[in-house]
Amino acid sequence: MKRFNFILQLILIIIAFVAGLLGAEGIILVLLVQFILGIYQLFNALIATISFRRIEKSVKSLKTYWIMVGVYFAGLAIVVTLFPNENIFDKVLLFYILSAWIIALYYLRISYRMLKEEKRDRKGFLPNLDSYFQK
């Protein structure tokens, strides 16, 4: 599942990168992929936070991820609250797009690290049955 998670995120990022190279026409696709990828990564991070409390490196990286997400949404809430009637988003849109992609790439790195940890922890065909045969 972690391999599928990593590959899906990587494919979405590559699609967004290629769409970004298309110019103005590809911007809508980049924003759509960013939205889908963001929701997907939030749910995966929530699941990973709940289920990977035992892996020290992943927990530290996930804490950093949640801090980044919290700052991102807090900043967005502050901008919306302070400037409700103004069209301030033209000025901060680039900042929020770039920061969202930085967070997405950071979570891709976390996914890759979790994939490597899973491969390292796996020792055989059925590692959960190894304890039965080692007697």
C-alpha cells in the first residue's frame, strides 16, 4: 500500500509539472492536481500519524508536516479574516501555491522514507510467521 501511495503521489506531481510547462492553459490542471493531491496527502498523513507512532523518524517527520500544514491553513485563515472584501488573493496566490507544493513535496519525501522503512523491516516472505519457525 505504501508503494501505491508513493507512486500515485509521484504521478500526480509529474502531471502537475508537465501541465505547468504548458503555460497558461496548464495552470488550471496544476491547481486541480494540487487540490486533489493535498486532500489525498492530508488523509494519508492522518492515517500514518495514527498507525506509525512506533517509528521514530516517521513520527518526527509527520510532526513537522503537521506544523507546516497548520501554519499554511492558519495563514490562509488570517488573510481571509483580515481582508474579507478585498481581492488580496491576487497578491498572495503565488505564495500559497508555492507553499502548498513545498508541503506536498515534503510529504512525498516522508512517503518515500516510510516505504524504505517498510522494505527494511520486511525480512522474508511471511515475516509474521518467522517466530513460529525459529524454534
